[in-house]
Amino acid sequence: MTVLVFQLLGGIGLFLFGMVLLTDGLKYFAGEALRRALVRFTGTPIKAFGSGALVTLLVQSSSATTVTVIGFVSAGLLTFPQAIGVVFGASLGTTGTGWIVSVLGLKVNLGFYALPVVGAGAFLKLLGRARWKGLGAALGGFGLIFVGIETLQEGMTGLSNVWDLASLPATGFTGHFFAMSVGILMTVIMQSSSAAVATTLTGLHAGAVGFEQAASLVIGAAIGTTVTGALAVIGGSVSAKRTACAHIVFNLATGLIALILLPVFLKLISWAQVHLSLEPGAVSLAAFHSIFIGVGVLIFLPMVHPFARVIERLISDKEGFALVNNLDDSLLLSPAVALEASRRALAELAVSLCGVVSAGVAHPSGAVDRRAGEEIGQALGKVQEFFSRIPPLGSAQPPSEDRMAQIHAIDHLTRLHAHLSLPPGPQRMLRHPRLWPLMERCRAVLGAASTGLAGKGADNWWEPVRDGAAELSDLRRKARPTVLAETARGEWSPSEALDVLDAVRWLDRVSYHIWRVTNYLAGPRTPEVSEDTEH
């Protein structure tokens, strides 16, 4: 009995470890290419579905695909309906593991022949360079999967001799519900529906379970993976919770539909075995798994937009800044995506700052909304904290251009936020008719920057921002000698002159910093210009 337990546990462990190595290795070897393809081919829900299925087939992990999708939604690269299409595709793509196990792992004794693949992968992982280490891990993981299947198969053969699971109730609601519950429990314990399905396929092939029991176990695995998804997003961002909720609702509904229609599916499999020469046993079970997930896709995919709206109402967005709230730790797995997410979050804050300052300039008192300014300050601190945790692309590489640009943008946003408040004297002088033309130029700069950063500007929209800021800077330099001369003639009191110069300087500072922010977040990224002491 000890040998039996060790074989079962070892086989499951080798399979799980092989899946992890295969997934992580492929993500490292071709991760950015897969991510770019995932974004590129997700224009419609159907394309998103196809992309999700294909990527999951390649990396053999629906969880990896789902985590990537959460990152894309958080970064604003995908819409939520597109993400749902990818999630549906990932659910169907993960059924490919069953086909690999049933067609290759069980029909051909590949465990022995997979050992050289494991060895080659290990040497490539240890001796290879850069991305080739990822390929080595993927090769080693692929080989371990078949070593694990062979070990698991030996354990299942011994289990069928000791404990006849096939003698347990296999028909009726009680039998199906019991087997489904076991499938849910297996998936929760293993934290992998693929491992639960592989174990079920191996048990069926060894005669440890009957086909109807195996079908209910596979349904349970599909439902059980929702528990894993729910646990994974506790404390996550709104995008993570919405994506996980869509995955949970889809798998739960599909599993329940499969359980209700199980007699129909079993008759369909029997018909396919007779008329389509579908091989009985493990291959038929893999086909059953793909069919009932496919039925769920056919039901849900046509109504993906209404489904998305229901999920969005169920999990409403937090008040405040949507892109800032979506800065999730899952984004840190891909530095390029994390940088894009932080860039968009900074752009969102810049738009809000433009609105707050513009409203303050137009307000009769010249006062800026203090509460809104505090909220922007807190959000800016959150983005800075997230940005500081984005891992570098490589220890031997200099910081990327995107990273350096965002450092500059954070610097200028921080300075702009610090300039939100003005003393009462300069605030009062903003209302003076002499400063109205400068105020209008400043508001024009803020409006152009806000429109462009929100993605609504025309081509070269940053040019009016740059030109307006340069014009204000020139007017500020000319204002100083003019105001001093007028003060000498008695047109201004000394205190009024100082307030006027401070108000003009404030308008210049605001326009300058927002120009630099737009330059680094969406403009041509011209280098820093030399600032005089009055900035």
C-alpha cells in the first residue's frame, strides 16, 4: 500500500511540476511574443476567444493566460469584453491537456523515452543563455509530464486491484453528484484542473473508474478550478476580480449544464464511437471534456457584451481613478506591461490635474479644489510605489527609455501637484484684467494637454502645449521688468507688484510642467531644457 501511495503522489507531483516548468519556460522563452500576439488578435470577442484558446494550448495553462489577461485589462490594453473572450478561449484551450494525455501519454509508453528530453532540458537550463534557459525549462517540463503520467498510471493500476472505485454508484443523481464532488476536491487540493483531468484519464485507462464516473469527475474539475480562481484574486484589483468572476460564472454554469445534460452527452459520445470511430476510453473522455466546454462557449460567446455589463454591475469600480486602482501585482510579472499600465495611470492623473488647475484658474476666487488635489496626491503616491516595484528588463541592461521617461513624468507631476495652492495675494491677482490673456493661454495649454492625454487629440496634439508653454515663459520674462517699471511710476504698490509677479510665475510653472509631462508620456520625448531659477 505504501508503494501505491508513493506512486500516486509522485506521479501527480511529477505531472504538476512538469506543467509548471513547461508553462514558465514557454512564458520566458516566447512570453513577449505571445503577449503581443494576444493583444494584436483580440479585436473582437471571437478573435479574443481564438487567441485565448491558442495561447493556452501553447503554454498549457489557463491560469497563465488569465493572469496575463488581467494585466492587459489593468493596463488598458484590452477591454473587459475582449478579456472575457480570451477567458472563454482559455477554458477550451485547457482541454488540450486531456488530448495530450489520452493520445500520447496513455497510448504510447513515453515515460522512458522522455527521460533524455528531461536531461537535455536540464542541461539547456543550466548552460544556456538568456531565453534558451526558458526553452530548457520547457523541454524538461514536457518530459516530466510523461514521466509523471507513467508513474501515475502504474499507481492507478495498483489502486484498481486494491480499491474498486468502479463499484461505487455511477448512475443517478447521487452517483454523479458524488463523483463531481470528488473532482472538485481533487482540483482544489492539486490547484490544477489539468492535473485532476490527467489523473481521471489515467484512472479510466487503468480501469479504476468507469466512464460515467470519469465524466462526472471531469465536470467537477471544471467547477473546482473556479475555487482556485476565486482564492487567487482576494485583495486584487477591480480588473482581476471582474476577470476571475467571469471565469467563475462561465465554468460554474458550463459545469452545471454538463451535469444536467450528462445523459445527452453520453449518448452523443456513444454515437460518435459507433459512427465516427471515436476511440472508447480516455480519448472519448477527452472529447467529452472539449464538447461540454465548447457548448458553454456557444451559449456565452454570442452574449459576451451583456455578460460583461452584468459582471461590471456586480463588481463596480472604486471611486477615483480607474487605471490607478487597477495597478495589480500580477502586472509585475511582465515589466513591459507594467510600464504601460503605470504610463496610462500617470496620464490619467495628468488629465485630472489639468482639470483641477483649469477649474481653479476659472474660479472667481482663483482657489484650487483642495480635496481633489489631495486625492490626486494620494493616487500619485500609489503609482510611484507601484513603479518602484517594476522589475528591470535585465540586470546588465541600462534602464529602458520608457522607464526613464516615466521617471521624468513623475518628477514633473509631483512638482505640478506641489504648485496647486497659491497664497491669497497671487490668487486675487489672477482675477486682475491685466492677467486675463495669460490665464486664457494657460487654460488653452491645459485643455490641449488634457484632450491629448485622454487619447482624443489629433496628430501632433502636443505641439500647441509646447508652443503655449513657451509663449507663457516668454511673457513671464517680459512681465518682470514691465511690472517693476510700473511700480516705480506708482501704478502698483510693492506688495501688489510681488503678488502679480507670483501669479504670472505660477501660470508659467503650471504650463511648463504640464508640457514636460505630455512630452514624456505621449510626445516626442525631447530632452530636458535648462530651467532658470524662477521655475
